[in-house]
Amino acid sequence: MTDEQKCLEWLKHRRDNMPMAGAKRMFGIAIAALEKQEKKPAKAKFNKLYNKFVYFCPVCGEVTGHYDYCSDCGQAIDYDNPEPYTEGES
Ligand SMILES: [Zn+2]
């Protein structure tokens, strides 16, 4: 388990046991920001016109342009083992 994962576990535990709604929300924001730094596999779709794969963000569905982070939502993206893009996804 990485330090970031340990921190996430701690934050989630604190959030779940936090009685004050405002503080609970703050923990939620920190958790969401930390989770975006954990790489998730890109969605790949073969484009026949350009004869190459196009990659999509696994969280928001935007085209990533092969950057390390989604320019739309900030999700860290892994291109080593992309998952197939399925029709119906945004
Ligand atoms: Zn995104």
C-alpha cells in the first residue's frame, strides 16, 4: 500500500466518523483530489479514418490526447494497459 493509499484510508475513515456536515464535505474534497492522482487505465477506441487508437478519460469520457492527466477533469491516466472503449460511453 502506497503512502497515498494509506492517506486515503485515513481520510475516508475520518470522513465517515465526522459528525459535522461541513467538515465531512471538506474530507470528501480532499479524498476526491487524492483519488484523481491514482492512475486509471485509458479507454481506447480504434479510429479507422486516422488508422490509430484514440484514448478517452475513464472518468469523464473526454478525449485525452495521450497526456498524463485528463485536461478536463484532472484524472491521472495510464496508457500501458488501456481498456476497450465500448459504445454508449460518453
Ligand atoms: Zn477526465
